[in-house]
Amino acid sequence: MSIEIKTPTFAESISEGTVAVWHKQVGDPVKRDDVLVDIETDKVVIEIFAPVDGVLVEILKEEGEVVESEDPLGRMEEGAAADATPEAQAPPAAAQDVAASPAARKLAAEQGIALAGVPGTGKGGRVMKEDVARALEAAAGEDPTELPAPPDGDQASPDADASPAGDASMPGLVPTDGEERVERRVPMTRLRASIAARLVEAQHTAAMLTTFNELDMAPVMTMRRRYGDEFQARHNGTKLGFMGFFVRAAVEALKRFPAVNASIDGSDIIYHGYYDIGVAVSTDRGLVVPVIREADALGLHQIEDAIVDYSTRARDGKLALADIQGGTFTISNGGVFGSLLSTPILNPPQTAILGMHKIEERPVVVDGEVVVRPMMYLALSYDHRLIDGREAVRFLVTIKDLVEDPARILLDL
């Protein structure tokens, strides 16, 4: 029985996606719930699973091609694993050992060329379609150094996008003037394009300002040293991190300054009666902001668990669309990359974002004496259309006071 593999129905906020990676090739036996293909959207990567046991017999959308909701991606034969032809069941050993893109396999099969003899220029030596084309031209007596221009979509393969810049052997690199200098042109990933559009939108639609302060991290660091092991033992291995303190402090500050937890919709102001805190996470594909729902109802260990879970799934490309939708306030920590000071950009339609930075020992004056303390700069970017400067400054000072004296959070002071 032939079964069509289709793109899932996208959410209203997603219009289309791109075929990122085929995990199975034509002729491969497939078990039910095996991952067949990844679809990259401007928000998340969606995994398409095999609905039944069988064999993948056709790929209709190659890597790099654009797809919409319910588009056919490929075709399976149910229960055909045992009845598959010998060629489908067991490709030649050399072909099985060669890593190649679906487009390269298809072209090689059509032209009767062995992939084992084709040098791969993709990531990790993967054979790309351009490599097969080069081999065909060499076999025909043409100059193998002259590659045909790749069709639309081939340059957008994940392998090309993930390859190190500056490697002249990579596809898409174009020598200039016969010298060693090269250039490489690749399309933006959907996530990167979406990030770019949202950042430009924030700059163009909001009256964005940033206010700064600094805080002494010694109290939190002392608390972590004193209670870290006990906290971890009590909460099944959950580590006591810094971000949990900032999420809790942000929630308490948002309760006192509702405008910072609000959003603007046209000429209306929407005051949110809940506290969904977005925590920015950097991945190889770009920045994503999973949201900790109802953060005011969570204990410190639950917040830390949520942050670790989201960070892991974000880097593995396993976030669901629901994980990154919404949010009333965002926290971004550039300090993990060594940033000492920066101005974070708003995450529309939110009206404020908190930027954390590197903890660095600096001389400060305490009670009339110069002492060395672990200090961190904080930055609050805010939409001046809704939040006044005085309110923004007081909000940031509140976070500073709460983090410098965590007992205030427990005592609601």
C-alpha cells in the first residue's frame, strides 16, 4: 500500500518551510516513528515521522526546496521492507558507506555513476550534487574545475550553510580574479531571516531606549556556594544557577510595574495578568526565545529545570512551536559569551527586555572603602511609547535590589 508523506499543517503564523534534511533515502527500510525528514520554518524545526513500517520509495521534495502546508514530500510502501528488491534492500556496500545528499544520489543513479568514486566537498566529506556534476563533466572530458551553476535551492542546502566560511573547497565558493581570495553566497536560513525581520521591526516600530545599572553578585554567589550542593541533592540533581534568581526577581518587579509586562496592539495597551518569561537561548541556527509559562507560580528549582530543558531542546532543534510563542517579558544573557555591556533589542510586541552581562571583579566603594566585588552590568531596553524613563529606571533598580538581597524575594519586600 502506497502512503504519501506530507508536510504538516502549519500554524497561522507560519506560511512555509524548507526541507532541511532527509534522514532516509530512497530504498531505505523504515520503521514506524522513524524520523524521515526535517522541515525548517522561521520558528522551529519540525520532524516528520514515518506513519507505518515500510520502505521509502520516492522523494518528491529535495533538501533546500520550499514547501507549504500539506505539500507532498515523498512516498512510502507500507510493509514492503521484506518484499523490497535486492537493490532497495541492500545497496552496494560502497554506496552505503558514502555520505551524500538526496540530490547527489538521484543524479548519480540517473547517470549511472558510482558515488564511491566521487570526492565529496560537503560537510564531513559529504557528496553534493555539484560534486556529481563535476565528476560527470570530468568523465566527458570537460574541465572538472568548472562547475555548472547549481539550480535554485541547491546552494541553500544545510551542509553549505553550516560549512566553515573561507574554505575554498566548499561548494558555492567563487574565486575572484584568478587569485586565492574567494567569496561564498548562501541564502539566509529561515530562522536567521525571521530574526532579522523582527529586529528591524523593533527598531522601526518602537521608541526604544536603554537604561543601565550594575549590581553586586556577591550575595547570590555566596548563596550558591553555601546551598548549591544541598539544593542539588534536594531537587534531584537540579543545579542552582544564576538565571533562576533573575527570573524570580523579574517577576516580582513586573508585579510592581505592570506597564513593563504589557504590550501595545495598535492604539490599545494590553496589560497581562500573567508572567510568561522568555529566556533567550543561542543555537547554531540562531537565537530562539522559549517561554517559561506562569513563572510566578514556579519554584526556583522548577525555573532552573525549565531553562535546562529548553536550552537542550533548542540546541537539538526539538522545540515545539508552542514553546516559543507568546511571552510578556524577555531576559537575555550576553555574559555567557563574555559581553561586558550591550543594548538588547526588544522582542515585539513586548515592551521591555532585560540584558545580563559578564560578571567581572571590579573595585567599588562600599561604606566609604574601596573593595573588589564581582559586578555585573544590567541593561533594560524599553518602549518609551508606553514606559516612562522614571518607571524604567525604578524597575531596573528593583531587580538590582532583589538580586543583591535575595531574601527580599521571599519576604515580598
